[in-house]
Amino acid sequence: MTPDILDTSKIKKLLFLGPKGSYSDFAKDKFINFFKLNCVSTNLKSISSIIKALKDENNEDISAVIPIENSIEGIVRETLDNLATLKKEEYKIIAETAMNVEHALIGYANKKSDIKIVRSHPQALAQCKKFLQDNFPDTLIEEATLSTSSAIRSLSPEDKTIAAIGSLECAKLYNVPVIETDINDETNNCTRFILLGKFLTPQTGKDKTSITFSTENTAGALNKILTILEKHKINMSYIDSRPSKKELGEYVFYIDFEGHISDKKVEAAFEEIKPLVKMFYIIGSYHSVD
């Protein structure tokens, strides 16, 4: 069943990586405002649980917002591993947006020397690694949580030895003091989020397309695909690979490139690529929402 042309008025339920106050929550609000969505928002604990919910409901009424890439840490592996599994249900990326990530040290400690544990999402901890090394002894314990907001929400005034890394907005939401701002190791830190739905988006002239595929485990198999894209003058902006989890040495590839699936050169390239691959799925053609 082919997805309908984009009609966001059909979206009645929007899933996002929670809890409230997470960067996914703020990205979700950007999509709601841009598309003027009239829907109920529901937060789930993990990307995998969001993908499972999409499969279980398998309806155009439900969409989801999940992170896909960070400018410092790179691709979000859990998202990449799950996108190819949506082939049967025909969910597509219908839009993307970027959120600036500005981390702060948050907690009830009177001074940093009181802090023995810092908790946050693994990517946030990694993005503030130098700050943690410069400001805390090697005995500092780093605890991973499902999100930055869950780390902040877990803090208690009764235990000043635990702090969290997250956003100023989230600290304000849960009324937790901010100890120090601007603790990112890199100032140019942003995360890209995607909106998934059972729709095909029309051409805008500034589109990006994402595909995923697997090849036979033979020499030069991937190079044949890349040669076809080059021949049709398709500008590839990203490529990655993940184990297929089906067979040792077999990989699933993920590619972003400039253009829309309705572009003649893209259609021609796909016709050449499909006979050469074991699995092929167009994850979507879409544009950025500012």
C-alpha cells in the first residue's frame, strides 16, 4: 500500500522521545507549529519503543519525532538500526529540523566539589566530556539515562551529590537550580530530528532523500551503487552502514542525497540500483523545517 500524499491534518497522535523537557519534546513543538497539527502528543522512553508503537498501530493517524544525527557525536545508531524495519509499514521521513543543543550542569549542589555523580543521556555526557574532565576528579561517576530530561527529573534536593546535564528549559520546567551554563565542549552543537509518517511529500526544490539497502557480500557491490549515483550526478551528503543482524559480514547501508524521488535522474538511478540489491527502501524525500 503506497502512502498518501502529505496531508498533516490526518495526524491525530504524535509520539516523541520523552519525558517532557527533552530536546525531542522541543523539536516536536516545532513540527506541530510548522504544520499546524491538531494532535495529541505522547512521550515514550526509547526510540525502539516508538518504532514498535508505529508498527503496532500502522495508521496514518500516528506520526513520530525521533533524533537521527548530532553534529558532534554523529548518527544516532538506534534510529538508523530501526528505520529499515519500517519498510513493511511504509513509514517515511516527511520533514526534518535541527535543534541547537546548549547543555548546562543542573542540580542542588552548593558547589561543584560536592558532586560525586553526574547523570544524563550518553550523548550529552560525551558532548561535555572535556568539561567533566577539567572540573571533576577521576572518581566522578557518570550515569547514563534514557534522556537528559529524565536525568534532571530524577534529581532530589535531599541528595546534593548528584547532578545532571541538560537544557536550561528543562531545568526551568522541573524547577531545578542551574549550577553552570554553556558546558558543551563544542559551541556549534545541534541535533537533527525527523518526523515520521505514512505520507509522501511533494517536491519543494530543496529536498533531501534517504534510502537504505543491502547488497550481496561480494567485492565491489557497494561501489556499483555509488557509481550509479555519480553517473546520474546525484550529490550524496551522507553514507553509513550497520550490520544486518541476519548474517555475519552482511551490512545494511544508509544514504542521504540531494533531490526528490520524483526527480527524473533519481528515478533513473533507482531503476539501475534495484536489480543489484537484496533489499531497497526509500525512507523518504523531505525538506527542513526552520
